[in-house]
Amino acid sequence: DVYKRQVHGVTLNAQFLGGKISFFQSVCVLGYCVFPINIVGLIVALFGFILPFWLRFLIVVGGFYWSTLASTGFMAELISNDKKLLGVYPVFLFYLFLSWFVLII
């Protein structure tokens, strides 16, 4: 439920900023780009008791960086130059929120 609300919020934000993106296109891109965080979550869930915290942190940061970079490149192309930061910031927060949950597993 939390994931669904965040995806809706990011999508509506991009549309309100004048982005030429359909709702389902944004949902698909955000869902596709969350895959690295899912893989990191699986790694942390399976091997988290073996790995020290600093290594789990680095793995989660890597997944967060990969997801954020993949989706913000796409989202930034759809929003005008003067509103890019406003459109990309919620995407950053979306993946930061998911990464934080993976880290505290």
C-alpha cells in the first residue's frame, strides 16, 4: 500500500509539472527501476546476518544509486528544464524510502 501511494504521488507530481508522461508509463518505469533495490533486499535478507553493517550499507547505497540514476534520467527528459529538480526530487525520495527499509531489515 505504501509503495502504491508513493508511485501515485511521483507520477502525479510529474504530470502536474507539465511532464508529457502517461500514468501507466510512469508506473512501469518506477517499477522497472526498483529492481536493483529488490535484489539488494534479497541479498540483505539472505546474508544480512553474516555481513557487517558497513558492507550492507554499501550494498544498499549501490542499489539506491542504480535505481535513482536509471529512473531520474528518464523522468528528467519528460519535464521542462526549469522544473527538472522539482520532478526528480520525489523520485529520489521514493527510492531513498525503499532503500532505508531494505537497510533496516
